[in-house]
Amino acid sequence: MNSRRTSGKILTSLFIFLMAFFVVLARSWAQEAESKKKTEKVRAVKTTTPPPKTKTPPPAPRSSLGGARTTVPLHSMQPGEVGVKPVGGGNTNPRPELLNRRETINPKVVTPAGAGTNPPPVIRDRREIANPAVRPLGGPGANPSTAFHRVPAVTPPPFRPPPNVKGNKGPEGVVTYAHADGRRWVVDRNNHVQGFSKPGMEARFRENGRVSSLRVTRPNGEMIVRRPLLGGRQTVVVRPSGVRVVTYGRNRGYLERPLPQPGGYIGRTYVVGNRTTVVVYRTYHYREIVYYRYVPAYRYHPRFYRWAYDPWRAPVVYSWGWGPAPWYGYYGGYFAPAPAYPTAALWLTDFLLAENLRLAYENRREAQRENDYEEAVATPEVQPGPQGVTLTPEVKAAIAAEVRQQIAAEQAETAQPVPPGGPPPQPTSEVAPPALDPQQRIFVVSMNLDASVAGQPCALTPGDILLRTGDSVVDGNQVAVNVLSSKPGDCPANSSTEIGVADLQEMHNQFRQQIDGGLKNLAETQGQNGLPAGPPADMRAVPEGTAPVDQSAAPDLAQQQADADQAEADATQGESGGS
């Protein structure tokens, strides 16, 4: 009996042991099977995922002429060479699907950052100009923020004072030397001349030893010479008679002369190359600031203004013919025309942006020929934050809104003409410029300007876009702005700085002039080249906005350029300690 009980217990224990063994074994098999499934899944993902395109660049789009869209660096271009070709060949716009310039890449440059990205251009010498069409690292459409390095590419020789001239040391290692004949030098801690003056002349120099500003007193008026960071010498002379002569670069400028009619009108005879035009302005004063307001030369019928203001019946595709233009290729990564135009305002926006970018390109070419870049302005490197973003459709829409506002203003002025025989009212002493109008916020830069961001110098060039954020004048004549869009090498986008009220008003004047130029083009070509037909423009001259050409403008501008050359040579000689 006892043996049977013992045997039953043994069998029961053996059964329990076998059951436990099989449970453990089943769990082990299940875990091993699950592990194999995960491994096979990972292998399948790796097998089906295409490798990153880091070795084979995407093919460049082909044009109808058989040529690829090529990007030509500015420093390798010659006059008349073609930059970036549009897809459809010459005189056509790119296909709409290619208008997202944020995807623009340089097919010759591929980096480990992934397909379609380029390394940031490191510009140690401003003669090697980065092509804005080349996209740096940081994602599609983003340019790096600008790191400002004050390391001049050319180091001037150390200053050697004339014999028997002793220096007086001031704060921060600055030494001032004064000669008995009136010459004076201000030398920094590195023994490089910062400033030089003598009777009738005062000059300032950059770290590379080149003139940054110059003031010369002459019998026929004081001459001011300024060299912006990105080149393009500017000179201004105001004569005792009130005549003002201004040059921008080598081949453009104007002579300004008061007109005989009452109201503070002046006529500017512009000379650009061999072309001469006349534009009338009106002088105003605001808080001791003298500024000028553009006066249109023509007016149009109110129905034409309405046609230009309202949306067109259907969007139109327009061929600008910019394909062969070098500026269009060079700024291919910054600007693209709209694929279609639902309004005249957007068409005018592209018209005036093209005019400014063409001017920016000409300024750079001219400055490069004169070796007039400031080498230490800014070295773009990859830093946190966006900089130099593409001119987006949103920014262009904001500019188009300003264009419509100006069209409406001109239409309102047309409805209230000046009474026959009655001169316009005299400007008062306190008339705020249109640039400070609360409704006027967007500005297109139309000249080379120097600015400062976070205490570091930077440049603004034609085609950059500003948003006026300040409503009050600070520091005498400055107003706060934000850089909405800028080209690589200029002041970073989304940065804040201050601009002179007179300079901002000049941008507004150029904005209105370019709109009027575009309206004249529309009036003459409506119903052609894809443009819709509108009502008759009925263009009429405005007596207050017309003036005769000043025949002395071209020779006077040429003479002022020669005088500025001589003054800079004298300043450079004085910088070295010579007489």
C-alpha cells in the first residue's frame, strides 16, 4: 500500500517537471522566433531604402536651346556673358514647378549634408563673391547667419611719423600725432592710421588702409566722398548757388538745380552711362531734416489706374526676356518672376525688383573692377539662425500691396488736380515725409548703404527688402527697420538696424519712380506679349513734374569724379606720413 502511494507521488512529480520543462522550452522558442522577425524586418528596411544621393548630383534642367541652366560666378563673368538660363531658353520664364528657389542647388557641389545642399561660402577676400544661387548648409532655402570677422585681407604698412613729430597716447592705445603745418594723424594700437586731416581735408580709413570717408573744403563747395562696405564710391558737392552734384559709382549720378517756379521744386538731371533723364522733386523739411519728394511727370486716366489696381479677369503668363541678362543668372537663387500675374501690382513688383537687382549687379561689377570691396565686412559661415533667405512669395505679396497703395494714391491725386494758374501750396516747415507714413512700411533698397547689426558693420544693396518698425526718429535722423530679405553677404535677414530718414525717403522716391516707369510700360504695351488689354491710358504731362535737361550734368559729373580721384590720392599720401 505504501509502495503504491510512493510510486504515485513520484509519477506526479515527474509529470509536473515535464510540464514545466515544456513551458520553458516553448517560451524560449517564441522569443527566438520574435527576435528573428525583428532582424528580418530591419534588414528589409535597409534593403528597400534608397541610398542618399551624395555622389550623383541631380541633372541640370535642359533648355529648349539644348543648354543646361548654369550658374556663373560673378568674378568669372565678362560683359555680355549669360548667367543662369531659364528653362524655356532665352526670353522665357522658368516653368512654374521650378519657381521654388528654395530647392535651387549647385549641381557641381555636393556635401555630406545630404543631396541638394552646398557648403557655406567662406569669403575671406571680397573679390571672391559668393553666388547667391548656390545654397549653403542649413536646409532648403536657408542661408547661414553672418559671422562678422574684422580681419582685413590687406594689411597696411605701419605708420611712420614725420621727423620731430611726437605722439600723444590716448585711451585704448590710440596715439595722435600733430605736425606744425596742421597735419594730424590718429593711429590705432596696431600702429595703423584711422584718420588723417590737414587744412581743407579730413579723411577716415578702414582697417585695410583704404579711404572710407573723405571731406574736402573747396572754393565751389564742400565735397564729401564715401565708400560703402560693398563698394561703389559716392560723392556729393553742394555749391553756394544751391546746385548739388551727386555721383554713384563711376557711370551714374545726377546734377540737381532749383527750378524757377515757386513751391521748392528742383530738377535732377540723371546721367547713367550715355542715357540722360530728368526727374522733378520737391524740397521739404522735417525736424531739421531736409528731404525730397518725387513729383510724377505724367498722370493717367482714372479708369486706367482702376485697371492697374483691380485684379485682372484672369492671370496672365508674361515673358520678361531676362534669360540672357547676367544679373538674372547671378541672382537666380534670390529672385524668380511669378509664374503668372493675377494683378498689375504683382507685375509691377517684379518689374521694380528686376530694376534694383540689375543695379546691384552693376554696382558689384564696377566695384570689383576697382578692387573696391571691403574684405572684412562679413564672412558668411554656418551659425544658428536663418540669414539671407530667398525673396519669398509672401514678401513679394507685401511689396505688391504697397504698389497697389501707391496706385490708389496717384489716382486720388489725379482726381484733385491743381487749379489752373494756381501754384501748389508752399511746403511748411514741419511736413513728415511719406517714408514715415504709418501705412508705408515696406521699402526696397535702391542704393548701396552701410548699416550696423549688433554693433557690427554690414551692407545693404539694391533689391534687399526692409520693414520699417519704428514710428519715431531717433538719434537725430534715424528710424528703426528690420531686414525682411537680403542677399548673401548683406545684412542678415531678420536682423534689426537703423536707417536715415532721408535715405528711407530716397528709397520711397525710387519706388514711386519705378512704379511710374512700369505703368508707362503697361500703358504702351497693354494687349501685347500676353498682357491683358485695358482702357486707354490717356497719359498727360504734369507741368510741375517736367523740367529741361541740364546740359552741364555730364561734364560736371565727370569733373567731380576726377576731383574725387585726386582727393583720395592726396588722402592716401597723407596717411603714409607724406605731405
